[in-house]
Amino acid sequence: MTKEDVNGTVVELSGETCYDNNAIEERETAEAGGACQAVPGPEIEKPAPYAGMPKEVLLLYSGQARYRLPREIIFWLAIVTSLMLAGATVAIIVVSPKCLNWWSFQDSDSDGVGDLRGIQTKLSYFEYLNVKSISIGSIYKSSSNDFGYEVEDFREVDEVFGTMEDFENLLAAMHDKGLKLVMDFIPNHTSDKHVWFQMSRNRTGKFTEYYVWHDCHHYNGSTTPPNNWLTVYGDSAWDYDAIRGQCYYHQFGKGQPDLNYHSYHVQEEMIEVLKFWLQKGVDGFRVDAVKFLLEADHFRDEPQVDVMQRPENISSYSELHHDYTTTQLGLHDILHNWRNVLDEYSREPGKYRSMFTDSFDDNKIATTMLYYGSSRIKEADFPFNFYLTRLKNQLYSRNVFELVDLWMANMPQGHWPNWMVGNQNVYRVMSWAGQDYINVINMLLLTLPGTPATYYGEEIGMDNINLNMARSPMQWSSDDNAGFSKSNRTWVPVHSEYRSVNVQMQKNDSGSTLAVFRALALLREKELPLHRGWMCYVYNDSNVFAYARELDGFKRAYLIILNFGQGTSTDLQSKIPGLPKMMHIRLSTRAENNGQMVKTSAIGTARGEGLVLEYHPEWLFHRLNRYEKQCFISDRACYLSMLDILYKTC
């Protein structure tokens, strides 16, 4: 009888001879008890190793030192290498700065109005411009009396712009191209045709308190409002509703009643609106008219600017201090709650959802800065910066510097700035700056730290269609209706100069406004100091504003020279000891100057010219004590060229 032990040794228990394959030793079984006794056996020659050898032969050699030691060395090397790679990965993550968040155009159906499908047909244009995100105006179902800002349904697309399917197709196409879509969120008010308002005026359930209602005296067609609160247009902010028998409050038009954010139900309702669009994949929101969300619930008269003025003569919004109708206690709690909702939808990698607030607080810049939140509580990624729109009244170098510094000096440390010079509510840049300065203003936007926001058409220098109207069809070509629509007429007239100012013509002109804008956008993305580095004020006078963009560890730095006055020659060599004597013009708003070398003792700029000068720094401005209060960075980082990475412990 035989038995195989755990080592593969065959043992015979019948008293016959047995062999142990491991010891090559003969053993003899005992008659009593059947134990196998070891006895000297015949000498068996070990087979030489060979490919495909069975386990029994392999085991004859695996324990020998010359085979075991290399195997153990390789094993421990693999362990150590894995631990080192894991440690390096953790170290890189720990020291790496956070990644930067990404924070009427075309008619497709010949109805003369820009629409969603029209935008989708032009997505390649945004890629051409190197634009990363697109902010679209209100597309909600509305009566279109105020360009879509009197919303009748927050969950429907107005048929003028297309369908919900059109929106979803546009969003998918944008994401396929790596583009982000930012929607307008209009939380302050609705249309008086909205179903919520209809139920509120009838005092239906929770909707009873969805809007701001107050008793008022109404007799023989005349209404005495409950207080002196005004709309932004200067007339009374109260209107009588005969169905409810009370006055409702509206800070904008009569057909735009304000929602009541003292109501928990309203706050929850608007959170659900946000979630509706976030679930569709929207990348962020521009929160419109945010400072108007809350009103004081004591309803007292607002104080007059001129206390001697007769109250009945007040007819302008600027004649009152709006202490009770703007930026009320509790406003930032609402914004923080919205931020939390966006953060919930930002947990998926690569799906950060942004929030930008629209609130111009005039000279109260500290109030604007509150929208960033605090060190503990985050609100907006940034509040929109409207201060550069003041340039339309005073375009000169020192004013540019003061407006840039106004934001940078007041912005909470570690936050991200943004810049804009125009939107749908202000004049187009061309209308007040002219051809001489349009390119240098675009260079300012695209070389400052932070996020530049450009109103469509500014990249080609479109002008107002009349004295006060910035909105007009995009000028694509010299074709009829500027290539915007095949309709016989457009929603507003196309600018009369569209045959000479359009995308098609400027694409073929290396010196065009479009060419300069695109070159700046590409340079900004390519060069780390321009979108991630320090910004240091270097010089400003009545003609020139100059600042440096630099990054620790990066072999190139940039000096930005912007002329907002008359042609001049600037000597920076004598003013900044140690500055390189020569610099390379990486980019000029005048294409013929690109690539030239310039002496820093005599930097010549024509009227409205901008220069991006490249040099190899031996020292950095932000490391010098004299520039300590003139340098800014949002998220400090250093560059390690050996690994081509950024790290923050520098």
C-alpha cells in the first residue's frame, strides 16, 4: 500500500523499500506498525535543470543559495520601489498647488433670433479663440419684455431659443469639446405670469408668501404705496393687485415681482431649480442681481441722500440710500446654501460646478468682496468685477492702474480675481475706446491674473448699433445680415459696418483685432507665468501702465507694457536696477513689431500699443522688499522644470 505525504514523497507501508524524493535516501518499512525506516539507498544522479522541468526537479535546486538570493533581492527591490513610488506620489500631491478651476450669437432657424442650435454650429469658433467656457443669457420661458429676465418657468426653455432637447444637445457637444457652459440664474424675481405668482395672488397654500406683499391704500385707481422704496428705474417699487387686495414689491419692472426669501419654501424652491439644471450637467451659474434678494421686513422708508429734498420730489434711484432693499442680513446665508448645493455636484472628478455673483456695489468695494465668502465659508468663486467699465469715462494710464489695484488690494488673500470691460448692459468697448485702444484693452484683460470675461463681438471690435444699444447680432461675414441669419430681418438691426468688421475678414488679417485677441489667448494658456504666476506693478505714468508676470522656478518672465495715452518712450532701465538691458517682444498689438528686440532704457510704444516683453530673469520682483506691497498671487506655486510640475512648498 502506498501513501503520498505533503512533500510529494511516495511511502510504501507494506514493509517494502520506499524512497524520499527530497533526500534521495532509501528507507525501509518496519514490519510492526508499518513505519518506514531510512536505510542507505542506491546513489541517484540529479538531473540537470532544463526548460519545462517538472516541480520535482525544480525543487531540487530552488533552495540553493545561488538561486534563492537573486530571487529574494528582486522581491525586496520590488517592494522598496513600490513604496518609493507611493511615497513620491503622496509627496507630489501634498506639495502640489490646487488645480485651477476652468471658473445673441447665431440664428439657426431663420427667424432672425439667435438660438441654441445656432450656438452649437459655432462651437469651433470658440475653440479657434481658445475660449474655455461660455456664459449664455437667460433662456428660460419668458415674455421677452426684458431680454428673458421675467421668467415664467425656470424649468423650461423658451421656444424662441429652441427646445430642451436643443439645450441638452448643445451641452453634450460643448462637453465633447472640453467647453464649459455657465447659465444665468435669475433668483430675485419672476414674471407676473409665473404660476407661483398666480397662486400667490390667490393666497393658495405655501405660495401665499412666495412674494413680497404689503397692505397699501388704493382708491379710485390711485395707490398710496406702503413706503418710499423705488425701482432701479426711479418709480415706485409697489403696485396694487386687485385680486389679492394688496401691493406687491418689484425692484425692477412692474411685471417682475420680487420673490420673498424670508420664506423657507422660496429658498427650497430655488434650490430645486439649481438641482434641475445641475442634473442636466450645467457647469456653473452667473447669479443675477444678487444684492436685491432680501428686503428688510420692517418696511421703513429708506433715508434720503438729500435730507432737505421734499419726499414727493424724489424720482431717481440715486436719491435714496438703499439701506433696506440691498445686501440685507441673511443674504450670504442663502448664497452659502447654494454653494453647498454646487459642491454636492462637484464631487465627481473633473466636474467642478462654479458660481459667480453679479453685484455692482459702486464705491462699496468691501461689500462686493464679501461675495467671496470667508476663510471658513465659501460662496462665489468670484463676484463679477465691473470696475473696469468705469474706463469709458476716464481712459488713461493712471486710472487703469487705480482700477486694477482697487480690486487686487481689496480682494481677500488667496482668492481669484476677474476682469471685464463690457457686457450687455454697458457700452461696447469700441464705442468709447475706438480702434486705437481696443487691442490694448484686450491685452490688459488677457495678461492680468485671474479670469477675463469678454462680451461676444469685443474680440473683433464690434460697436454699439446706436448710442445706448450694445446688443446686436454677431457679425460673422460680409453676407446678408452679417451671416447671422437667413431671415429677411433680425431681432434688432445688424450694425451698418458689418461688411468691414466681421470674423471672416479678420481671420485673414494677421494684424486684426481678432488676430491679436487669439494670439493673446493662446499665449496666456501656453505660458505658466501669465495664468498662474505673480503679478507685480512695475511702473505707471500718464501714458504707460507696466507690470511683470513671473513664476518661481520658471526660466521666462514677462513685462507687460500698456500704452493708454500718447506715443512715448519709457526708460525702465534707470528706474529698475538690474533689469535686463534688452528684451524680446513676444507679442505686440502691432503685428509688425512681433519678434523684435527692445532696449529697456527706451521702450517705445505708439498710442494704444501693448507689448508682452519676454526675458530670462536673474531675480524676481516679488522677492524684493521694495515690491512687497506691489505683488499679488492667488495660489502660490513654484515650477520644477526637471519634472515639469508645479509645487506649493516654495
